[in-house]
Amino acid sequence: MEPLEEIVRLLAIQLRRSTDSQAQAIEELSRASFGPTRIAELLGTTTNTVNVAISNAKKRKRHKER
């Protein structure tokens, strides 16, 4: 594994530990412009889980804007 890749993985692990839920970590990584496939790789989950979390976050945001 390349050093930069190692750093990215460690930071993703730290982000996951510092948030209350996996969904929050997914939202943060998505806001940082990581794609669903990459987020899934970093957090050790599936792309489907990531897509659902991102979709739910968008729904919550739309609901708050009303």
C-alpha cells in the first residue's frame, strides 16, 4: 500500500470513530468529494449502503429547508 493511501485510510478510520454513526462519516466523506465506491472502500461497507446514506442525507436536507 502506498503511503498516501495509508494516510487516507487512517484518516477515514479516525473520521468514523469521531462521528456518532457510519451515516455521518459517509456524509462527511461525500461532502469532501469522495465518490460512493471510494467511501465504501474506506469504511469497509457496500456501495449500496453509501448510496442509501447519501440519499437519506439529501432527503433530510430538503425537509429542513421547508
